[in-house]
Amino acid sequence: NSAKKPRKMSTSSAMKEGFVKYAQYLNEFNDKRERVVKASRDITINSKKVIFQVHRISKDNKEEVLEKAEKDLAAVTDQYMSRLVKELQGTDFWKLRRAYSPGVQEYVEAATLCKFCKTGKLLNLAEINANLLPLSDPSQEPLQINVLDYLLGLADLTGELMRLAIGRISDGELDYAEKICSFVREIYRELTLLVPNMDDNAEMKKKMETMLQSVVKIENACFSVHVRGSEYVPLLGSSDPGYSFLGVPDVEL
Amino acid sequence: NSAKKPRKMSTSSAMKEGFVKYAQYLNEFNDKRERVVKASRDITINSKKVIFQVHRISKDNKEEVLEKAEKDLAAVTDQYMSRLVKELQGTDFWKLRRAYSPGVQEYVEAATLCKFCKTGKLLNLAEINANLLPLSDPSQEPLQINVLDYLLGLADLTGELMRLAIGRISDGELDYAEKICSFVREIYRELTLLVPNMDDNAEMKKKMETMLQSVVKIENACFSVHVRGSEYVPLLGSSDPGYSFLGVPDVEL
Amino acid sequence: SSVEKQFEEFRLQLEASGSLRERIRAVSMEIESVTRLMHSSILFVHQSRPVPEVLEKAKVQIGALKELFHRIAEIIRECPSQYYRYHGDWRTETQTVVSLLAFMHWLETGNLLMHKEAEEKLGLNSSDFGLDVEDYLIGICFMSNELPRYVVNQVTAGDYDCPRNVVKFLTDLHAAFRMLNLRNDFLRKKFDGMKYDLRRVEEVYYDVKIRGLTTTENTMDDNGAQE
Amino acid sequence: SSVEKQFEEFRLQLEASGSLRERIRAVSMEIESVTRLMHSSILFVHQSRPVPEVLEKAKVQIGALKELFHRIAEIIRECPSQYYRYHGDWRTETQTVVSLLAFMHWLETGNLLMHKEAEEKLGLNSSDFGLDVEDYLIGICFMSNELPRYVVNQVTAGDYDCPRNVVKFLTDLHAAFRMLNLRNDFLRKKFDGMKYDLRRVEEVYYDVKIRGLTTTENTMDDNGAQE
Amino acid sequence: SSVEKQFEEFRLQLEASGSLRERIRAVSMEIESVTRLMHSSILFVHQSRPVPEVLEKAKVQIGALKELFHRIAEIIRECPSQYYRYHGDWRTETQTVVSLLAFMHWLETGNLLMHKEAEEKLGLNSSDFGLDVEDYLIGICFMSNELPRYVVNQVTAGDYDCPRNVVKFLTDLHAAFRMLNLRNDFLRKKFDGMKYDLRRVEEVYYDVKIRGLTTTENTMDDNGAQE
Amino acid sequence: SSVEKQFEEFRLQLEASGSLRERIRAVSMEIESVTRLMHSSILFVHQSRPVPEVLEKAKVQIGALKELFHRIAEIIRECPSQYYRYHGDWRTETQTVVSLLAFMHWLETGNLLMHKEAEEKLGLNSSDFGLDVEDYLIGICFMSNELPRYVVNQVTAGDYDCPRNVVKFLTDLHAAFRMLNLRNDFLRKKFDGMKYDLRRVEEVYYDVKIRGLTTTENTMDDNGAQE
Amino acid sequence: SSVEKQFEEFRLQLEASGSLRERIRAVSMEIESVTRLMHSSILFVHQSRPVPEVLEKAKVQIGALKELFHRIAEIIRECPSQYYRYHGDWRTETQTVVSLLAFMHWLETGNLLMHKEAEEKLGLNSSDFGLDVEDYLIGICFMSNELPRYVVNQVTAGDYDCPRNVVKFLTDLHAAFRMLNLRNDFLRKKFDGMKYDLRRVEEVYYDVKIRGLTTTENTMDDNGAQE
Amino acid sequence: SSVEKQFEEFRLQLEASGSLRERIRAVSMEIESVTRLMHSSILFVHQSRPVPEVLEKAKVQIGALKELFHRIAEIIRECPSQYYRYHGDWRTETQTVVSLLAFMHWLETGNLLMHKEAEEKLGLNSSDFGLDVEDYLIGICFMSNELPRYVVNQVTAGDYDCPRNVVKFLTDLHAAFRMLNLRNDFLRKKFDGMKYDLRRVEEVYYDVKIRGLTTTENTMDDNGAQE
Ligand SMILES: [Mn+2]
Ligand SMILES: [Mn+2]
């Protein structure tokens, strides 16, 4: 072929020049990714701690435990989410999604869990995002958690709610468990409709299966307490008037 | 249901009695299996050593290396195969096959490899079995290696022959390599016809694939030496009359 | 060549053993088909049909099974001492057969069907074609798997004495099994499962006991023997 | 060259069958989308919403399904006798459809939706485009998988008679399936799973019964009826 | 009951289709067995046995194959329009058959065995039972996989003109395949593999050429022809 | 409920993005189809057809590619800043495009097609829709994979100077790549493969050199510069 | 040569580490065998045999275990600081040992067997061969799995105070575990299972409590002790 | 309580070992990064740059490596005798380091870098943190993989004596390895590959020899010198 010497000389240097640029670009980008991955990992670890904290709940320490959990969550937001926001602001939300998605999902999981325990309500994506807004420089396009990560986090939430429900039943808080049950059912139902529309739904499909298992576990737990609990009725008021086992308030009995 | 007390008493003891017998049977059988497995493992380890020894062959040490290999193989036969023969004689050849099959296969591999290196011929199953005959008590039905284990061992042999062929080519023994090549081809062709008839041929099917790869590797090696060697012809008798590189005998060049 | 000759011989041998295996498999499939029928009949026990009626229907098939095992024995006799070469081709079916016979036997007598008894029922008492002990034991484990379901359905139908008997039976069986020195194989795994059967029937017994549903006489006996 | 000509012909054939497959898949995805809506409506049954209300919402979609199956039938008619070439492209969806229709039918009537009835509901009663029997059977198995969850939630909501009815229904269905000689395939695996559904509903029935939660009249019936 | 009646019907249908499948599989296994013999004869070509002798031995079997495909056609004729329902049960074997016939044809003529020709050789030219195009194409890919090994062994045996011919043949075949718009399936994967076969024979050709081993006349031709 | 409202909103958003993706995929498939044609034309280079003729045929398609990338750009403009959300749907095709353009460019000039040049050729030089650097680099790796085959076929056809040039080019390219700090990803894997391309062309160069087939003038130059 | 000498040395080393592993595995199998005996003895606790008698029988084996662990320690001492190189070869067995010792300790004292205590019992308190913390924790989880069955059988046998004690013990243990931030590994999975053990014993406690079966004095205590 | 205290301790331990692993991995990544630089420098050897110049550049990094291994050693020292617990986290990198050092050593001296020498170069000669023998051997195999390419390029550049030396070196190395009785693991696989390296350099030697390109004196030397 026709390659001539002189041209080649210049190529070689043009090539070098080009690759210096590419190298610089890749280095900067990879460093950023590295930082984002680290931030994401920190968010994950600390969100998990928040979740663990919530699971320390029991009948009598609810306020206290949740207060601490919320404080911890706020710390995650201020210390770690803010780092992510700083890294990402203005750009690359989608390019780096795989780098921060695990952390964001865990954060969503923690935040929605706290909110549910506190209010029994679902924390909306818009609310979370509103919460993140102050963290970012107003001159830049702010980081907003995307629907996909929110939904993936929500899917994991149901696993935690299952653990919570089993714990609450152990503690006698049947009502609480039943509230969890219908909440989880609602989320599951809504998600069934959304899954096929999600961007890359293989991961979500797997989570849906785990989720159904969680729902069934809660239902089974509620069932067995219900069946057992109803036995209690005939004994009412007879042998053990002040008995409040299973946390059913005295009055109701 | 109708279970009555008195009967149950007798059952319980009948049950115990039965299970004592079963336990005894299982214990004896398991112990035997354990011993067979151990014998098989020893056979494997030591047959592998024989194979390694054969691979230490080079152009100049052939006799010496093979002599040692054969001596080692004889030792495997006398020390370890005889233990297996003693354990198995008279019975249970098929029931315990899985326990001794790996060892026997490796033994077949080693024995056929030695024989091929020594004579260029395939050691027949009948010959191996004849060799084992003296090890067993003449009053019992003797252990005979079955066709399946023989064939499985043969399949592995081709892998060793491939290694050997590559080594021989390195050592300049092209003829030797070509002899190996046609030998392996013949075995491969014969086995293609047998595989589907074998008892449980999943294992063998996998080995056949490896085997084809071995054949192709040998063929490619022979090809490249042949093509290179062909270049030498024009130089014949010119610059380097006594040259015997690649082990082609001087006269032929 | 001698190589060819050897392999030609192998081919003939392997073809022969292949066709023998085919014949065994055919019989084995017939056994499977008969056990399916038997199993179907026995399942009625979970619907609280009277035991004798259920057993009668199931027993009809035992003759057929005996005949089929006899046919396998005949085939195996053609290749003496290779019983265990082909064993894998009928052992699953045999295990199912044992489990059904043992369940029926237990329903009828409350006792465990012993290995010898199983062999007799199937006509396997000749010296060269018997019932493999491991197959027998695996079959017994399968039977144990049926018991929790049986107990649950019996109690639902109002038979409150059943759990105590089954707990007793299974505890003894489990203890007997523990005498065996099992390797890490299928039988071991099945036996490990028996623990869950036992746990389940204990739970049912507990449910019945704690509600005072067991008949008084038995409870008395109970106190004496057990507590 | 003749080789080129041949490959040109192949190209045309492959493209034709490719685009036909595309069209089937498009319809198939629409079916999937409709069943998703139906499924999501039916899920309310686990929250003890009144059955008629739940069914009403779900039934709305049946018309759409019928229309979509009609469209697949039209496409298949273009390549007569190749039904089974493309069958794989809509069978999973069909199985889900059957399971939903059968569950709805059972909620409404307490009976099994028959193959013929399913075909009618979906307008598949023409001679050249029917409902494959295996797809129907697999769909029925899927429906059975829903029942344990349904029973559990019904009891939690206070409907103590439900378990008995479901046990009866599933026992009969399971017995009917046992008549089939299934190959070792997907259907067989699904059917094997039905055993666990049955066992689970029996356990729920047991839990309810042992606590005396079933209504008295029924208990009476029990002894007498039971077929 | 009507449920029972329905399942009885299913049982009959499933058994019918089951036994039909059995029969097809039996023939299919015979085909496999014949191709094994053919294959083993053809393998001699790698040991540089004269092509005519090798082909003669292999051709003997073609009659048997024809007969066997005829038997499958007969069976399929019993269930019109279900060709593709059972297709999977003989397609692997058919692909092997095509690959062997095409290799033999190429050894004899240097040309590609055309789809029509393959159908004729196997007697598949009736309107209702033909050779599936994809099976034909996959068979051709399998044949291509044999060529590198063949070329290597031919050169080792001293036939230095072989590589050039094979490069030419494979280049054309590869180009023809490239015209097809293949889905992401098995055929596509096989075709992707053909690229490596081509590369390998090009390398062999290179090895021969760079050492001046090709005959001079051919080299002359080379410059001119190159088609 | 607010939950429902939120999810309803999500559904609308996701459906919108789904249909956008569909449109991108459609264009992407068209790109794939054009590159297949280009690739087919370029393959003739391995049969030693004159380079200008080969290039001419391939260049015809560049306009079409430009147009298609323009269409993707238009679609992406509808959802500003979500370029990378959909990027996966056209990146494989883009990489192939780059590899073809770079190979053509090298055939024509002996130089590496730079990132900027590639963007220009495809009209991707706007600020909001460019050519991803990693895609460019992966495309270059793909091109490198073609070079060993090209060299082998050139030498076979008698062009003995080709290897030296390619060794020089690939050595420089490989060294340039080594400047990049690659993660353990696809690009890294592709780059690792480049080592084998380099090794192979070195071997070909060696084959030619050791046989004294290179032209004398070049060898002289050589001595000065390299040895 | 020095190279040869070096490789001779390597040969010896590699063979040594191979045989060392063999020896560890042999001891490990003996441990397994002893634990099986212990477990058998302990199972009598479910049949309400007096605890002291049960423990006495089981304790006999502890000496043997100690001896066996001593032997592993000796072997490991031959290769100082390679504990974790071979750890995988005895860890499963160690976990079982811990679970049995902890169960026995709890039966005897009502307390949790502490890590230090476990080490002492097994003579693992030397500085260079200890009990891995994760193995200890997994063993404790295994022990927890035994408790529900124990409680059920104790109640059946009339020991109505048992549930309260077990609930208390398991609640504390569970709370202690919750302090650990576990990775998503085997230990985490085992720990998640503990929740179900806890729930089951609570249910039993509830059953007993609502029927007024607990002794009065205890109930008093209850209020004070538990919350 | 003491239980709580114990678990608090466990929490700390588990976190400590987690963070320790993190730290090792961080160092391990730095090692990887340094070896990449070294490798880059060494690659110039293939472009026939003078060996001393090439080595000089590469040697600069050895200090850094030593320092990094020292850091791992320090970390490991915090948990005495747990070397093998974390070994997997730096072994791949170590193997690469060995391969580079051994290649450099060979370029400089023509000899094999001995295990002891490698340990010294890396400062691993303390008693508690050494270089695992298998890692060393695998590294040596990696080095062998570089030699064929080196020889090819040296010959192309006109150094016709190189092949003879390499053949001698590799033959001896290969013979030394043959003394080991290797298990069927990664090392064995790597060793099997060495045979192909040997064959390739022999072929190059042959190419050179056959064309009379080697200098005569050297041939004489041959018998005598070379160690
Ligand atoms: Mn979680
Ligand atoms: Mn071997």
C-alpha cells in the first residue's frame, strides 16, 4: 500500500498527540469514576447502617430508635450524598450511573424505610430529590436521582420491610405488621405494571421475584398470628385480664 | 389407624434388630469402599508419576527413561493394583466401580503410554487383564478391568500423547511425532464408533472433544515442521553436510 | 489390524449390553406405570377414606409388580454378576415401590416393613437378585416424607390420636436410622430430610396435646410412658 | 453464479420468515401488556376486595385478548402448517392468559375452566388455530400456584370456609392431572409443583380446623359429604 | 365428571403425540448411527487415503439415509401441518447429514452441494417434507469447520495446491453467507465461526506460498485468474 | 392515592423513554445494515483487489452513515443530557463504523484515523452529540484485528513490503495505547488482544525478512533506522 | 546446577504440602465422626430424657474432640503461619462442634457458650491455633436452629416453663447478633434464619401463656425479669 | 452483659479484618500500576533498543515495588500468621512482578532468576513474609511466554545468535520444570504452555541455522561455553 515515509513521520507524532489527549480524558474520567464509586460505596455502607439501626426498633423504643436513624440518615445525606452531588453536578448523570447506582439505591432504601416507619407513607422520588437540591451549587444542573434507581431501591425496601414485619410480629405489633403487609402489596402491584417499561429490566425482574417471596412471607406471618390470635377471644377477660401480649392494646381486647 | 400397643413393642425391637443388620452391612460395605477409594487414589497418584516420568524422555535418554517408567509401572501394579484386586476379588466389580474407576483409568493411561513408547503398539485390554491375573487368588473370580474404564483411560492417553508429540518435535524426532499422529488418529476414529454405545457416555463425549483438539494440535505441529523442513531441500549438500538438526538422520538428507 | 479387531469386539460387547439395558428400561417403565396407579389409590388416604378400602385397591397391583421384578431378574440372569452395572436403571422405581409398600404396611399394622418382608412381597428373595439395602432405606425415607401430610389431614378429619402414634413411630425410625453410618450421598440427604418430617409431626402432636384434644385413656398411658 | 442465486433466494426466505416472526412478537408483546393489567387487577383479591368488583375490572380486558389472538391467527394463516414453527413466540403469554382466566373462572364459579371454555373465551375455536393442550395445562398449573397465597389471605381476612373448598378443588385437580402420563418436560415440572400447593392448602385447612374456626354446619356436612 | 372426561381425552392425545415422537426418535437414532459410520469412513481423508476410495466407502450409506428420511416423512404425514412440532427431534441429525454430504460433494467436484441437490440425494423433494433451509445452512457451516484440518493434513502429505483451492472456495462461500441477514441464533454463531476457518486456511496458504512450495504453473495462473 | 399518582407519572415517563429507545434502535439497525455492505466491499482487499477500487465502492456508503447518525442526534436532542442513557443502543454499531473508516483511512494514507477526523467524516462534530472516545478506541482495536489477516494475504499475493509498514504502524499504535490508563473493561480486553495482532505481524515480517524477500532499498533504510 | 537444585527443592515442598492437606482431611473426617456420635446422644433431649443423663453421655466425647483438634494443631504447627492456607479443610466440622457444645452448655447453664469458653473446651487457647470468630458465630446460629424443636417437645412433655426461658435467651442472642454489621455472606444468611427460630419459640410461649399453663409464680417473675 | 461485650468485640474484629483487606487491595493496585510502567519500558526490547538502556529504565521501578511489598508485609504483620488468609488479594500481581524481574534478569545475565534472588530483590527475605513458591513458578512461566516474541524480533533485526542462547535457556528451564510432579492446576496448565514457547524458539533457531545465518565461531563455542 501507498504509505510514504515523510507522512508517516508526521503521523507518528500526530498519533502521539492524539493519544496524549485521549489519555488525559480517560485519566480524568476514570479518576472521577473512581471517586464516584468510592462515594457510592460509602453511601452504601452508611445507608446499611441506618437500615440496621431501624431494625433495632422494638415496641418500646420506637421514637428513640427512629430519631437516631433519621439523624444517621441526615448525616449520610450531608456527608456522603453531598460528595456524590458535588462530583456529578452539571453532567455525566447517565454516563456514570453504573458507578453510583448501588449507593443511590441503598440510600433510597434507607430513606424510604425511615419515612415509612415514621409516617407509614411512601417517600416520593420528588421528595428525595427536593431534599438533595440544597446540596448542589445552584449554578449547575443539580443531581437528581433517576426513576430507575429509585424503583430499584424500592424493590429492595420490601426485603427490609419483610424483616421488619417479622420482627414486629415477634414483638406483638400485629397491626403494624398488617400495615406493612398492605403497603408492600401496593408497591408490588404498582411495580408489576412498571417493570417491563424499565430501561434494562433484567435486574428488576430478579428483584420482583424476591419481592413476591417477601410479600408471601409477611402474609404467612400475619396469617399464623391471626389464626392463633383468634383463639384468644374465648379466653377473654377470664384468666388474664391485664394481659397485653402481642402488643394488642388492652382496651381492644 | 389400628396400631396396637403390644405389636408396637415387638416392632420396635424388630426394627432395631433389622437396623443393626443394615448398619453392619453398610459399615462393612462403606469400609470396603473407603479402602477401595484409597487404593484408587494411590493408583492415580503413582500412575501420574509414571506418566510424568515418561515425559522426561528426550532423544538421548530414551531407553533409560522408559526402563525407569516401566519399573515404576510394575511397582504400581504390584503394590497398588494388587491391593485393589485383593479388595475386590470375587464380587462387587460393578457396585464399586465409581470408587475405583479414576484409579483404573489412570493406570490404563500409564500402562498404554509406556507400551506405546516402547513398541509403538496399543496395549490391549486383554493384555492388561492377563497381567492382573497373577495378582488374584485363583479360587476367586478375578478382577478384570472393564471395557468402559479401559476406553476412558485410552481417551486420556491421547492427551498425554499430544504432549509427547510436541516434545518429540522439539527434540527433532519428527518421525516419532508422525507415528504418534497416526496412532492417535486411529484411536480417535475407532472411538467415534464406540462412544454412543458406552454405558454412560456423557463423560466420554467430553473426552472426545478434548481428544479431537489433541489430534488437531499434533497435526498442526507436524504440518509446521513439514513445511519448514521442505525449505531445507534446496540447500541439500551445500553448506552443512553433516547437519542432523531436527533429528532427521544424516543419510536421508 | 489388531487395534481394529479389539475395537470390533468392544463394539459387539457394548451393543449387547446396550440392548440388554433397553429391555430393562422397558420393564422399568412398566413398573413406574404400575406404581403410579398404586400411588393414585393410596392418595385417597389423605381424604380420610377408610384405610381398608384404600389398601384393597392398592394391593391389587402387587402381583403385577412381582411379575415385573421377576422379568428384570430374568434379564439380569443373562449376565451373571453384572447386577450393579444395570442397577441404576430400575433403582428409582424400586425405591418408590418400597415407599408405597412400606406406607401400606404401616397403615395396616402400624409397624415398619422390614427389608426381608419387602423382598418377600416382591419375590426378590432369590440369592442372585435381591433388594438392595440402600434402595430399601431410601424408600423408607420417602415413606417418612408422606407422614406429616397424613397426620395433618387425619387431624383435620378429627382423628386426634394419630399424631401420638406417628411421633412414636417416626422417633423410633429416626433413632434406628441414626445407627447407620451414612456417607455423604443421596441416602444421607434423604435421611437428613426425615428430621423435618419428625419435627412437623411433633408440632402437630403439640397442637393436639396443648388443646387437650387427645383421648383421655391415651393421655394416661402417655403420662406413664413418656413424661 | 448458481451459488449466489441460491443464497439470494435464501435471503428472501429468511427475511420473510423474520418479518413474520417480528409481527407475531409485536402482538405477543401486546398480549403480555394486557395480561399485566389483568394480573394487577386480580392481585386485589389478596387484599380481600369483593370478588365481583375484582372480576369486573379484569374481565374488561378479555375482549382485547380475543382481538389479539385473532391477529396472531391471521398472521399464521399466511403460512399454513407452520403453526408450530412460530408457536414458541406466543406460548408463554398464552399460558399466562390461561392461568388468569382459569383463576377468574374459579373465583366466580368454583369450577375448573375447561379447555373448550378457554378456547371460546379467546375465540380460538376455529379448526386451524386452537389452544395447544400443553399450554392450557401449564396455565392451569400456574393458577394452582396462586391458590395457597389466596387461601392464606382469605383466612387472615376471616373467611374460614375457604380452605376446605380449595382443598377439595385442588385435590380433584391434582387427581385429574395424575391420570396424564407426562414426559420429563416443563409441564411435568410444573405439575410436580402442584403437590406443594396442595400440601400448603391442606396445612392452612388444618390450622383453621384444629382451632375450631370453621362454621359448625360445615363440619357436619364434612362427615357426611366428602363424596 | 366433565373434568375427568376432559383429562381422559388429554391423556389419549398426549399418549398419541408421545408415541409419535418415540417413533421419530427411533428413526432419528438410526440416522445418527448411519452418519457415524459415514463420518468414520470420511475421517480417512485426513490420513491422505485416495479420495475416490474414501468416497466410495461413504457413499454406500446414502441409500440407507434416504430410506430413513422417507420413514420420518411417512410418520409426519400422519399429523399434517405439525412438521415443525417435531422438527427438533431430527434436525441435529439432519445437519450432520448435510455436512457430510456437502464435504463429500466438495471432495469429488470442488463445488458447493446445493440445497436442491441435498434434497435430491436424500429424497426430500416432495412438497410436504423438505429440507429446512436453516438446517441446510448449518450443515454447510459444519462442513466449513472440517476444511482447515483437511488443508493442514493435505499439505503435510505433500499436496501443495490444495490450500489455494480451499481459500478460493471458502472465500466465495463466506461472501455468499454474508448476503444473509441472520438473526442472533445458532446459525449466526456457526457462521461467525466460518471466519476463523477462512483465516486458518489463508494462513496455511501463506505458509506454503512463502516457501515457494506451490507449483510454478499455478503461480502464473494466479496473477491472471484470481476470478 | 399519592402512591398511585407517582407511579402513574413514572409509567408515562418510562413509556416515553421506551418509545424513544425504539426509534434509536431502528436507526441503529439501519447503520448495522449499511456497515455490513461496506464491510462486504472492503473484504475484497483480502483477495488482493486494487485498493482504490475497493475503497471507492466502500466510500459510497459514508454519506448514508452520516445521515443516519444525524437522525440519532436529532432524536437525542429531544431529551437533552440523556445521551448516555441511550448510548448503549448504538455504540456497538458505532464501533464497527469507526473500525471500517479507520481501516479504509489506513489503506489510503498509511496513517491512523484520528478521533477528530472520524467525527468529521460522520458529521458528529456538534457540541452535544459527539463520538465517544472509548467507542473510537474500541473501533481502532477492531481495525487492528484485521491487520494480521491483511498482511498474510498481501504476502501471499507477493507484496513483501507490506509487513514492515504494518509492524511499524502497529508498534506505534500499540505504544500509543499503552499511554492510556485502562480499567478492567471491554476496551482493556480489546487492547490486550492487540498484542496478538502485533505479534502475528512481527512473525510475518520475520518470515519475509529471513528469506530475503524484502526489496533491497528498504532493507538499507532499515539498517540505518532500526538495527 | 543451581537451577536443578532449586527445582528439586520445589518438588519436595509441593509434595509436602499435598500430603499435609491429606493428613488434615483425615483428622477432619474423624472429627465429623465424633460429632455424629455426640449429636445422637443429644437428640434424646427431644424425648424428654433427663438433661444430666443426656449431657453426661455427650460430654464423654469432648476429650476425643480436644485430642483431634490437638492433632490438627500439631499438623499446622509444622507449617507455622499457614493456618488460613488449610483452614477450609476443617471449618465445616468446627462449626458443627461449636453448635453442639453451645447447645450442651445452654442446657446445663442456660447461658451462651462464649468464644473463649469454646476455645478452652477444645484446647484451642494456644496463641497460634485458635477458633476462628466466624466459625464460632456460625456454630451459634446452628445451635439456635435446634431450639424451636426443643421447646415444642418440652411443652408436649409438660414442661411449660421452658418457652419463657428460651424466648429470653434467644431474644438476647438475636439482639447481640444485630450489633454486628455483617457482610452479605453465609453468616448473614444464617443470622437471618435466627429470626424465624425466635418467632417460633415466641409462638409456643404464646400458646402456653394464653392457656394459663405457666406456673403463677413464674408469671410474676416474668413482669419483672423480662422487659 | 458479657454476651454483649463479646459481640461488641466481634463487631470490632470483623470491621478490622474488612478494612485490612481494603488496605491490601489498595497496595495491590499500586503494584499493578508500577508493573504496568515497567512492562512498558521493557517492551522496547522488541524494537531492538539496546538492552542496557531498556533495563536501566525498568530498574528504576524496583525500589517502588520493594516499598509496596514492604507495605503489604507491614499490614500482614498486624495479623501474624494470617498470610494465607489474604494471600489471594495480591498473588496475581506478584506473579507478574516475578515474570518481569525474571525477564530483566535473563536479559542482563542470561541466567534464571532464582527464588531466593527474587525474594531479595523484593525485600521478601524476612522469615514471616516470603514469596510463595507457586507464585514464583507461575511468574517464571509467564516470562517464558515472552521469549518467542523476543527471539523473532531479534532475528528480524539481524541478531542471529540470539535463538541459540534462548533455545539453550528454555530447554534447561523446561527440563527443570519436568522434575516437578504437578497437580492438575493452574501451574500445570502454564507449564504445559511452556512447551509451545520452546517449540517456537527452536523453529526460529532452525530457520536461522538452515540459512547459514549463524556465525561460525559461535557454533564452536556452543559445545563449550554457555555455562
Ligand atoms: Mn437491603
Ligand atoms: Mn493424563
